[in-house]
Amino acid sequence: MNTAFSFEVLNTSPISHARRGRLHTPHGVIETPVFMPVGTQATVKTLSQEELEQLGFQIILGNTYHLYLRPGDERIARLGGLHRFMRWERAILTDSGGFQVFSLAKLRTIDDDGVTFRSHIDGSEHRFTPERAVQIQRNLGSDIMMAFDECPPYPASRDEVARATERTYRWALRCRAAWQAQPNAQALFGILQGGVYDDLRLMSLQQITELDLPGYAIGGVSVGEPVDDMRRVVELVAPRMPADKPRYLMGVGTPDDILHAVQQGVDMFDCVLPTRLARHHTVFTSTGRINLRNTQYQERDEPIDPACDCWVCQRYSLAYIHHLFRAGELLAFRLATYHNLAFYARWMARIRQQIEAGAL
């Protein structure tokens, strides 16, 4: 029994499946619903850990596949684990590497035991099995590790998705065995698959939740399927997931999609969207997205969003940040990224307040 990790539901909505919760981890308490910035290679691109703390983020995501390849999970372990390596004292969730491995369609071979793949960096050959994925995440020392799963592409036939879903279950059994064999403070979450097929989703829900893990995630969405299909899957699965465990929707991250999923009972989210869009000169505002390279902003001596209280909006003008992007200055990426994550932090805080007030 992992006593360092626990989850409690503080409020439930009278008008939806939304819930306000609190996640206890070895590296701090996390208020849910929560958005987790993606720190793929032990960094949230362009920002420092101090800035993430300023923004109030209590947990970030690290990528097992990328950290295994560079600098290497064993090196990180020798340096004291991922928290010490990157000087981040708050919680970390690591994905299993499954999504990245299965994205390498031309560079990998799947069998029932695991996956052989070639590095996107130098072409070297590597192998992930469920046991290896757990060991790598042990070396990284994350607070939450994810089971190794097979993420089918979209589109895929029902037979293909059924095979991936069954394999995901068998691999989850092996991940649980490896996790239980060396008890520590890390929590293991299982991943539900099933593509856009309702019966497979419900089958995966039953199989994975029977494993009695500390938390569960909806995987295999946001892989190219229409938004309506993604939302239908969330509506089908999320309210049926165990009420006493955290529910995590992987890789879904527009503000509207987060709001919809929260109303279905989802507690945790991650997505590269706010940081990736920032590097492509697009920022979120209280009235919608804007592209900062557009010439309409070249003489606008006002903040990105007058309703935003982040230091970027308090200090810098649209015209200045437009100029930075046009000039290719690195500061542009930092300012846009900070602002976008401030928007997300504020969005999640508002969602939590609305649940507490019974208004969501």
C-alpha cells in the first residue's frame, strides 16, 4: 500500500460530473482539476523552474522516451533522480514512453513482449517492455508513473484497436507486477485504450480498473480523431471510472476541451498546446487566440490581454512582442510561453472555484 500517495474528493457538482479534489504526493499537494505543463526533456520549453513556481504549477510532466535516450535514465538516477537533476521540488508525472514509441511508425516493431525501436536521434536500436518502462521511471523517480500501453493510431480498424487494447491490458498486468515487486513512494496509473469504439472503451475500462491501481488515465485520444469523437469517448468513460481515484485525460488541452472533460469528471490534464502555440506566435486571451506576428499589432501599445495580471501583460506591449517575433528574438518565445501558461493557470483556478460554488 502506497501511503505517500492519496486522493480525496472535496466537492462534487450538483449539475455535472465535475469534482474538486486534492492529490497528495511525496512532493506536495496538488489541487484538482489540474493542468500539467509538459517538460518533455526535463524542461518546460523556454521557462525556468522558478517561473513555473511563480505561476503556481504544482506538478509537471516528464517524458520517459526522451529522457531515456538523452541524457539517460541511469545517469539521472546517479545524479539523484529527476527532481534533483532539474531542481524541481514539486511533483512530477512521467508518461511511459508508449505514445512516443508508437508514433515512430516506420522505426519500431511491436510484439507481445514489447517494442523494438530505433532512436530518432541517431538510429540506434532499443527495446521497451512493460518491465523496462517501469524500471526507467523508477530511475527517474517521478511521483506518478504510467503503465506501458499500446496507443493505436487514428484511423485504425476495429480489429487493430481490439488487439492494441488487449495488449495494453496484458502489459498493464506486467507493469503492476513490476511496480509491486519493488514497493516505493511512486504511484502507478493504468491507461484505458479502445480508440473510438465504445465497446472496446468499456472493455478496457473494466479490465484496467480491476487492477486496483492508484489512478487511471484515458489514453489514445487527441491522436487525429474528430473532436466530437474524442468528447464522446470522454463522456462514455470518465463518469464510469472509479470515483475514489484520480482520472487523467492524456494529451487533451484546449481550454474548451478541458472544461468539457471536467464536466465529465476528469481531474488531470496535460498538453503541449499552450507552450507549442506560444513558440508559433499564438497566445490565448480572454476573448480568444491571437497571432502576434499579424501586422495589426505592430503599433498596438497595449498588453496582450488587459484582463491578464501576469507580468508579461503588466509590462510589455503587443507592438513590442510583435517586433520580437518579427526579429526572431528568443525573448518573444519566453514572453508568449509565460503568458499562455499564466492563462492556463488562471483557467484552472476559475474552474476549481466554479465547482466549489456549484456553478459548473
